[in-house]
Amino acid sequence: MSAIFLLIGASLLVAVGFLALFVWAVRSGQYEDTVTPSMRMVVDDDGAVPGGQHGASVQRKDSSNNLE
Amino acid sequence: MNRFEDAEGGETLEGTTIAGVEASPELSCAHCGDPCRESDPKLGEKYFCCHGCLTVYRMLTEHKLGNYYQLNAQPGLSLRQHSGSEKFEFLDDPETARRLLDFSDGKLARVQLYVPQVYCSSCIWLLENLYRLQPAVLESKVDFVKKEIAISFREDKLTLRELVELLASLGYTPSLTLDTTEKKPDRRIGRRLLLQTGLAGFAFANIMLLSFPDYLDTVGAIGSEFTRFFGVVSLVLATPVFLYSAADFFKTAWGSLRRRQMHLDVPISLGIIALFARSIYDIVTATGTGFLDSMSGLVFFLLIGRIIQTRTYRALSFDRDYKSYFPLYVTRVSGDTTQQVAATNVTVGDRIAVRNGELVVADAILISSEASIDYSFVSGEAEPVRRKSGDLVYAGGRVSGDRVELEVVKDVSQSYLVSLWNSQQFKRERESKASQLAESVARYFTAGVLLLAAITFAAWFPQGLNSALLTATAVLIVACPCALALTIPFTYGTAMQVMGARELYLRNQGVVEGLAKADTIVFDKTGTLTVGGSGGVEFEGEALTARERHLIKSLALQSIHPMSRQIVEMLDHATASIPQGVTENPGRGILGRVANVEVKIGSREWIGTEPGNAADAAPESGGEAWVTFDGVIRGRFVMRSQVRPDVGQSLSTMRNTHSLWLLSGDGDREKARFTDYFEDDKLIFRQSPQQKLDFMDRLRSGGKRLIMLGDGLNDAGALAASDVGIAVSDRVASFTPASDAILAGESLWRMPAFIGLSKRAIKIVVAGFIISFVYNFVGLYFAVTGQLSPLLAAILMPLSSVTVVGFAVAATRLAAKREGLI
């Protein structure tokens, strides 16, 4: 039965790891702007857009509706 | 085109133009898409409308940023309007730079700038690749919603001025206004709430898992050593929740107690403390596992409610004053030299030069012979007014057309608008609009719970102090008004969300109650009920043929004047081509050759018509534009201010339930149009901003609850003096005075539905309170009789919260459907 102590300890350790990740994510400001990253990801680092202009034209509309 | 796009950028025009020049797409600017002529600058096969665009194109391709043009066709901002016109010498002033920079240590600096021109993914990509254009830029990050860019750069290699000039040369001129240098809001508050919630959720889930063996063990199969171990681990997990996550509830509760008020956080804090203390007792004395899962869950749910409550519209600002619009620096002219001085340092007698699109910062006399001043920012009037040499121009007017010179006659702080703004009445603190409903419930609720706990304690005292304490704390635990506290944020939050989708943006949740309780609605006229322009332009004269429409549209496309845009919009289905030899005479008209016809569109003086004919009398309100073909007058376009569509219907509806007033700064020549909707003595004209404010105060001291709908800074005082001030705007994201809510002009007709939804929301809150009371009573039965087990609490408390939240959201959405809002 004493294995349970070990297992619970291990599971808590993992959980605390995730909590630490969450704290890091909040501290680095990832929850402050949730719109721009979604637009950034459609553009590759070299500036190419997968799927041509389609993705970009969707974003033009974005500018009107996202006030949050 | 939609009104969200800032008119300051060239994009509105650009979009129209792209649509209009389908006839010859090969002659559009490769950078911005504006139409070009054969004579325009050329690079290889590509044409450009101006050298500014060509320069940017060359710069981007040289730095291998040419993919910019593959993200969107012609994504660039037209530089024809403002290439080289901006001067940023004032940024060399160390004091200004210091105030603008967020951080600076002599080597590295960080600055945050507002760039209204950001409108698509290409903009983000280009601005975030600034480091390729300028190696001294270390990182640039765009916030698309706020249209802000945060840049870190090497201060020793690049000055702030050079950085801003780089942005301006790309067409992304940062907007530097008086409040740019003021302190920016602290982001840490939002982060703290998120961290508190995350921690509570983490503890809630883990303690729940640890509690399960105990809950499921009905025969005592797990040994006491495990129970003890689980208890201790739970306590370790729950302590940070108590100390950190729940801290703000304690603070609010303590603060309200000291002010001898009863906030809902008082019974909540009482419940949390009872839960924690009781759990420690249980665990330490090994009499049980405690209620720590219930406590963490409670705090978690409450914090989620608080997040919902503080959610607001990031892109909107409800606190604007003149400082958000006034430029930081102005150009002072002395003799032949010009010099940039801080706007606040301009003194009487100074000569200032103001360019197209810039604001006049102080009341001044016009020196140049003529100027066209756009007061839309002050009064909401869309049409620019003409001023002649020697006329007084009020601060806040925007110059459109040529650069003009003015002589300042009043200091900035003494100018009409600013002094009005700074007067004590305008500055009046907004009353805290916290929910009054919650407060009155909290008062009785807390008293009742304390009384019940005392009675329980007394009743159990004969059985011993210990069991009396245990049952009394059980009462406090189970009576904790968690579900009650969640009703309001979720009901009002849902209502706010629904209204936001219909373009009424509330500042906070308290405004919902204000809307529901109002009995009087006061309207401004110009810009609120009526709108100059939208759909209001019509042609007077013999009907235009398809060819004539073509001629007019082709020329009108070349101008950014609001009138031209209205004409283009009206001639929606007409074809267009590129005219030759276009000359625009700002404030007067535009001239060009289309298909070998000389077309002129412009003012009556410029065209040279003979006044006197009754039909030719200048229109009552709004502007006019005459059209000639080869010098022969064809007729005129008239821009009439119109009552917004469908608003008449809503006014008639609201008249049955509210008393309606019209409060206008204009003369009463349009009075007849409103007598159908307003009682005769409730139509009030010729009101100055101060009179409007006084009028609102009088109504209010008469016990009325007011909603004021207005636009422009001249209504700012009246908006502040009302219970709910709603700023009506056709460009929601740009110009609005301080207010409780921002409403898109075209949604004005929905006001009865918005008010209806608010009234229903209050009823839903009351129903939610009743549901949570039922749960409380069930729990109290077990508590008073001494049967409240941790398992029961762990089921009952989340269940009541989930029920109430589900009910609040579903009922509010149903109510919105009934009101026709979804």
C-alpha cells in the first residue's frame, strides 16, 4: 500500500509542473492578446501564406468585428 | 466598407477605388492599389501612384520582404496623402522621449505606440519584421485588437524619432496625442485574477481527487493513515487558495464593513473562513477530511464569475477626453522659420500652422484666406464648415484641405472646449455603478444567516460546546451565497455579450441595471437621431444617364471628400474609368477629363452658378455639390441630414414607456420633423454644452432616471450627468467621448430591444436568486439538524453553482431571442 504515497506524490509533482506552466503563460502575457497570434500563425516566417490569398482575405473582415 | 476602419488611414478610399476601377486593373499601384496613370512612377513592369509607394516597395523588396505583397493584393497604405508631411523633430527632445518610452537604460529602450492604420495580417507581418529593415530594432510585437505595436530597440543606434519616421515612411504613422505620455493602465491586475483562478482550479481538482477514496469508502476499507495523509496533502493544497486566491474577497468584505456597508463579499468571506477553519479542525483532530474541496471549488467558481464581470471591450475606450485627440506638438511659425513646440506651451499671439487632417489645439483666428474646418469631433456634424480670414476657429476643429496658419487667441487650457471639459461639473466622479440589487440582497441575507447560525448554536448548546460550534459553522458554510454571487455576472455578462453582437457596447455590467431602471430618455439631434450623409445624397435635376453616371463616378472616385464618397456610394452600379488631368481644389471641388468630357464637381462658387432660383437655394443642412459637363451645369447632389432609418418606429415604441426629450444645439428649423415623436414642450433647441449639462441636472434632481444618447464632445457633459450616458458613433472604434456605453449609429433603432432585454435580465437575476435560495434552504436543513457531511457539501455547492449559471445564461439568451436580438 505504501506505493500509493509514492504515486500520489508523483502525480502531484506532475500537476504542480502544469501549474507552473500556467503561471509562466500568464506572466508572459499570453492571455492578454488572444487575437493577434491567431492571425500571425497563418503567415510563415518567410512571409508565405499557405493556401494563397484566401486566409488573408478572411482576416480583413476580422478587423471589423473583433472589439474584445 | 464599414465604419470600423479608421478614416485617418487611406483604406476606406482604397477599398472603394479597387471596386471601382475594374475596367483597367493593370494601372493600379503595386503597393497600395490606388489607380495610376501612365505618367506615374514606374519600376520594371509595376506602376506606382506616388514616389512614397515606390520607395516603400523598393525598400521592402531589397530587404527580401517582398512577400508582403503576396499576403494581400496591394496591402500597402496609400502614401499619396501624407508622404513626407509628418515632422517628428519634437521626438528629439529628451523630456518627450522619456515620457513616451516605457523603459530605457541608455542602450535598450522599449516603446508602445498606437498605430490606427493596422488593418490586416499583412500589416502585422510587416511590422513584426521591422528588424529586417532596421537592425537596431530587436523585437516588435503587434496587438491587433488594440492596434498597438510594442518595439524594443537599441537606443544607442536608433533614436525614437528615427524609429517613428521609419514607421511613418511605411505608412504606419503612430498617433501621438496628449494622453500618449500619460500613465498606461496596469496589466498586472488582470494577470493576478487569472493566476488566482488558475491556482484555485488546480487545488479544487486535486483535492477532489484525493477526497474520492474517502467519499466512496462506505465500509471503512482504507486505513486511518491514508485519511490522515490525504487530509494533510489537501490542507497543503488549499492553504494558498485561502491566502492568495480568496484574498480579494476578504479585502472587499473588510473594506465594506469599515464603511458600514454590506457587500455580498461579506457572507462569502464568512463562508470561506468557516470552511477553512472547520476543515483545519477536522483534519487536525482526525475527525474527518474537511471541506477543502468545497472551499477550493467555491473560490474557483466565484473567481470565474469575477472574470466574467470584469470582461470588457479591449478595443474600446470609455474614458476618452480631449487629450486622446489633441496632438502632442504643434508647428509654430515665426517669420520664415517653423518650430515644433509642445501643444500645452502654445501661448496667446503665437502663429501656428495646421496641415490637412490635423486638429487646431487652441481657439485661434484664421490668418490664411480660407479654410475648411471639420467639427465632427466636437459637435458630431459631418460636414466641414468654411471659415474666412479673420474668423474664429474653435479648438478641436480639424483642418481639411490646404495647410493654414492661425493666430492663437486663447491658451490651450482656456480654450472653449478644454475649459468646459476641465470645469468641475464635467469632472464629476462617475458614481460607482455596482449592482444595487446585489447590495440590498446582501444586507438581508447576511443578517438572516448570522441570525440562523446564532439560533442553531443556541439550540445545540445543551449537547455540548463542540457540537454547537460544528453545527453553527455548518450553517455558515452551506449558506455561503456562491450561487447568488454568480447569478449577476452570468446574467448581465450574457446580456452584455448579446448587446455587443448588436453593437451596443456597455462599459460594465452595472450599466444593464441603469438601462432597465431609466424612465426618461434624452436624445441629441445631429449625429444621433439624424445623420448627415448615409444614404442621404440625392441628385437634383434631370435623371442621369448611364454615361453621365460613368463620368461622375470616375471623377468622384479620385477624391476623399465625404461628399465624393457619398456620390460614389450612390452610383454604386455605375462603371468607372481613370480620368485624365485630375485637379482637386481642396474645399471647393474636383476637375478632370473623363472620356474627353471635362467634368467638374464642386461648390456653387467654384462652379459659378447664379443663385436666386428657388430650387437652387442652399439646402437646409448638409452640403451640396454641383456638376458641370464641359462647362454646362447639369444639376447638383444634395446631402441631407436624415433621421436614421427605423428610428422613428422605435421612438414611437419608447414613447409609451418613457418620457422622451430632444436636446439639440442647433436652431429649431427641423423641429417639424420631430413633433410626431416628441411632445412639443420636450423639444429643446439652441442648447450650449453647459446648458445641456444643467438641463440634465435639473431633470435628475427631479427624481428622473436618465438615459442620454449623444455624440461629440459637446454632449460630453450631458453624458456624464446622466445615469447612463450612451455615445452614439458611426465609427465605434474611433471617436467617442467618455460614456457608459458606445452604440453604433445604425443600431440606434434597437434601443427598445436593448432596454427590454435589460428589464428581463433583472427578472432573471431575481429568479436566479430564488433558485440559489432553494439550494441554500435544502443545505440549511441538513446543517441545522447536524447532518452536513463533506460529501453532501461537495455535491450541493458545485451543483447549485452550475444550475444557477446554466439558468442565467439560457434564460438570458431566450430573453434576447424574444427581444429579437439573436
